[in-house]
Amino acid sequence: MDLQGSIAKFTLPEILQLIAGARKTGTLAIQKDDSIVMVYFKEGNVIYAYGPQQTYHIGQLLKELKVLTGEQLEEAVKIQSESQNSRRLGEILISQKFIDRSDLETVVETQIEELLYSLLAWQSGTFKFYENQHPTQEEITVRISIENVILEGLRRLDEKNMAAETLPDTGEVYTIAPAETNRSKDVNMNATEWNMMALVDGHRSLHEICQMSQLGHDETLVRLARLKLAGIIVKAEPKSVAKAEDSLNLMVDRLANLFEDYLNQKTATVETHNRISTTIIEEQN
């Protein structure tokens, strides 16, 4: 009997793992509203996937990877339209020697993985598995481990959910957390985090920071959420927003104090080392 049911009862990772664990060969159809995605398996591995509304355009991906030029893509699309779309774009690109088969396989694999990552966010819908049904021979098939797809997809999903739950309102303003009485924070930050801290000035909104950051909106929000969870940045009070200049001065003073403490520790370490060295030399004499 075919495997079928509701995504509300069985999560997609569970469904995919079940098919992979049983080394099934066939097609998994997943539907949510008017979106339908077909995932093809061979002995438990994904070999192809297709979703009209989710699938990334192969030609555009090849262009972004700088494997294909814009002129070559336009020419291939023109040839395809002249054939009334009876020929696949990948076949045309290969026949015109714009790309080779390995280029196409690489971009198809990327396309399938991105589609599967997006599927893991689905919380509702239905699914049905049809055993021993395969994609047509015209499709470029690959071999993808479903375990790796699930792991990477959940990493992305967890970070985005974490950021959305931690910072639900990107219109809010944040500032550097004030120093706590009788408690120092031992925080190691990389250069990217220091650069982001410079944007958190008690005046800019999270949305404005995401726009200014070179990391992109989603990645910036994830980094900011981590800083908030670590207690390094906090939501600014209304008066802090009104007195942005005062807040900035306080932050500069605090950063200066941190660096001064660091230099003092270094100096004390060097002085101690010199005293020990002098004592050893005197004892030897």
C-alpha cells in the first residue's frame, strides 16, 4: 500500500527519513494549497525534484555561478521558444556547447537541494508516495543523501526561526548592554561581530542595521539575535533613542575601558614576568 497522509501528523523530515531508511524507489508527491512538489527517489537517495512554484530557474543559476553569460542564456531561451518549448533548456545549452554535462549536474543538484530546504518549512499539506515511478529519461538526475539535506535544511530553519522569535519586530532599536555592577563579561567576538556592534548605536532600528550590513538581511538578523541572547545588546529605552548621542558616548567610553583593562592585564603580565626573570638571574649569581 502506498505511503500517504497529512504533514500535520508526520513531519517532512520523518517522511523523508522513512523513505530513505527503507531504500525505497519511487516518487513522493507533496501538496500544500496550489503548490505541488515531486521528489524522486532511487534506493533511498533523492535523484530529482520538481516544483513549478519553488524551482529556481536553471539558466539563472548557471548565470549566477558565472558558468553562463547573459548573451548565451538569451540565445538558448530564443532557441527554446522557437521549438515551442519542446526542448529542455539544459539540452539546448549542452548542444550549443555553452556548458558541459557536469556544469548542468552541479546546478541541478543545487536547485534540488534549495527546493528541499524550502520544503522543510512546510507545516501543513498532504503527501503520497508512489513506488517505482521515475522521472522521464530527459531529466538530469543526481544522487543526494537525504540525511545531509535534512541536517542543512534544519540548520537554516532553526536559525531563521530563532531570529524571528528572538527579534520579532525589526522596527525596534537596540543598544549595547550596560556594564553590570561587580560582574565582568568575558566575551570573544570576531571581526564581523565587532563591525555589527558598531551599527548598534541606540538609534538605528534592526531593519536599518540589516539594510546597512553587508551580510544580507537574514544573516544579519541571525547574528543580532545571537548577540541579544548572549546579553551583549539590549532593547533601547525610549529615552535612549532620544539621546542617541549620549548613548554613543557611553558606548565609546565602555569600549575604551574594555581595551584599557586588556592593556593593563597585558602590562601586569609583562611586569610579573620581568620580576621573575630578575629573581632567577640574581639567584644564579
